[in-house]
Amino acid sequence: MRTQSRDGLNVTELAVVTGVVMLLVLVLIPAVQNAVCNSNMSAVGSRGKDIFVAITGANMEREPLGLPSVWPSENPPITNFNPRDVECFTFSNSTDYFTYLNDGKDMGTVRRVPFVSGFDYFKLAGAGVSACTQGTLTAKNNMWTIAMNVTDDMADIVPILITRNVDASSLAAKVSENDWDKTLRFDLEWETPFGNKGFLLIRKGGSIFGARAKYATYGVVYGKQTFDATVDQAGKPLAKPLTYLTPTRMVVPGERAYAEGAVRVAGLSGGFWRRVKSDFAALTHVARPMGACVGCVYLLVVGVYAATRYRKRQKPVVTGYGLGVVAFHYAAVVLWLGLITDGVIQFRWTLLALALLAQAGGLAFVAARRRDDCAARQRGIEWMIAAPLLVVGGLVLIFVAAPLVWGIFTLSVRG
């Protein structure tokens, strides 16, 4: 068997190079995750502040007119009755609230009149949460939990906008010094915007607070301040206590909610199989656009190859063995591509296992079909081993070389 490939690397050397490159990629993924998370937090914080400013500005316009705040309220007082006004509704989740705030019912019609200026559905998206561009706003396009029954007397440290990946039942309605060691939990129902890596919130005073999971203690989140949002200034229980509206439900924070929330999160954890199911769902989401793009490239390559052989009257044009290698190679490339690109948000071991399995299946296929043709077998093995190397090279070309070429082109045009 010939051990030297046409590129000057034998199979063993190619496997070593590919292994080293992929090891470097897997080691660098956490660093990339941190950089992406910091960038996303900055963008999400800006959008959250925009929502806060929009609602605050609307309230300042309404106050001289004797109209109540547009912050969501339980059984809101109705002064000037207008059945279309946001003040006429008690909302059970933040998705319905933001829909009314943006007059989503009349989206696309001349009757549409948003209740606040400076707000749109794009403020609800980012960091892996897709924007609602048409149709009715849904929970999957809404990354915010919002406080209900916000009052002027409430402490400025209280969070009033929180990314949905925080379990709302772990938020506090009152905090004493004994509570500073308590921590926020992450809601496993939502992997975006930040999964269990971090969170972001906008406080009643308007400040933006974003932090990693290790800083989720009450002492840090609430700035070691004590408050009680369940009573008024006279110490009497409020008729409308602080409540949080998540994209799908309503949560009244307190000791009971905190304990029940812990049970709910434990039930959602589901162990190993839930993680696998989640990874497969992510694979489906990622693989559709990537698989389509990569598939077009493969069809183009196979078409050019077949046309070249046909023109030279070389037959068969495409063999079953060739199609098999292409199929396994395509599967490995799509899986590696999904693993690396999705890894900047959350690393998925299931995708890594599937990518390695696709490569192993391709190598087994090559070995079984080309036992007597050493040259063809070696080419097939090289193609399968080099699949992740091609992915890394393609990503580098797209994200490094392409902007560089575009920059040079722009400078040359301006010059």
C-alpha cells in the first residue's frame, strides 16, 4: 500500500494534524464563548435600557393627563376608559404585554398605534433569541421577564426587566441581611439568551446589571441592600404585590415560590436524556440552514466532477462508492460545523459524539468497499479524516479572510 499522499502527508500525519487543530479549537471555544457572551450582554443591556426608557418616557407623557403608568399592573385603575389602551388589561405573561405595548394586534394595518415610542419587537431579541418580524409575537421571540405592579416607592435596586433564562421564582420580593447568600436560579426552559452562563437585568433606577453565574447571589444582585416590596411605607401589606411576568407565565416571588421553583427546575433538569433531547433540538435548528448551504456546495462539486468525467468520456460518471463517501463526509462536515458554531453559545457533547460517529462510519464504509484498491481507499480515508479540518479552514476563510479582502477592496475603491 502506498503510504505517501499526493499532498505530501500520509494518513497518520493527516490524522495527527487534524487532531491537533480540533483540540486547539475545542480548547479555544470557552474563550470564544466568553467573548461572545460579553458582546451579547452589552447588546442585550442596551436593548433592555431602551425598553426602560421607552416605558418611562410614556409614563412621563401620561402623568400630566391623569393617566396611570403603562407598566403592567394587576387590575389597573381605569381613568379615561379606552378599550384599546394598555391600562385596561391585566396580563398573565410578558409576551402578551409587549404585544399590546407595540399594538401587535394591528400590526401591518393603518390602525396600528404603538402605546410607547422607541419600542419594537427587535428590543426583545438578541443573543440567540430570534426577532419576530411578522405575525403574532410568541414567547420564543421574547427574551424578557418584566415586573408587574411597579410603584414609585419601590427600591431602585429591584430588578424590573430580567433576561428570561433566570427563574423568576428565585427573584425576591423582599430581602434581609439573612438572604444575601441566596442565589438566583437559571430556568432550564430557556437556553437563550445566556443559558446557565450568565444573566442581565435592568433595575428600577435604570441601571444595567449583567453578571456571570458565579455572581448570582442576592448579596451581589441586590447590592447588599434590604427592602420589602410586599408592604407600603406604613408597613401595611400591598394589595398589588411585586409580581414578575415571564414570557409564558406569572410568578409572585416569595419563600413559597422560591421553594416551588427549585422543585420545578429540578423536574426540568431531566438528567442525561433531557440534555441529549435538547442537543438534538439544537442540531435541528442549526443543521437546517447550514445543511442547506453545505449541501449546495456538495451538489455543485459533484455536478462539476460528473460533468468533467462525462466530457472526457470516463465512465462510470459517479459511482455508488463515491456517493457513499460524499454522504458520510457531508454528515461529518455539517455536524462539526454545528458543533463549532453552536459551541460559542453552549458546547454540546451530543454533537461531538455524532460528528465522531459520522467520521467513524465513513472510515468503516471506505475500508469495507475498497479493500483491494489501496489508492482509492487512501483517498477516501484522507477525505473522512480531513472533514473537521475543512470546517475550520472554511470558517477561518469566512470570518477572517473575507472581511480582510472586503476591507482591502473598500480602501482601494476609496483611494
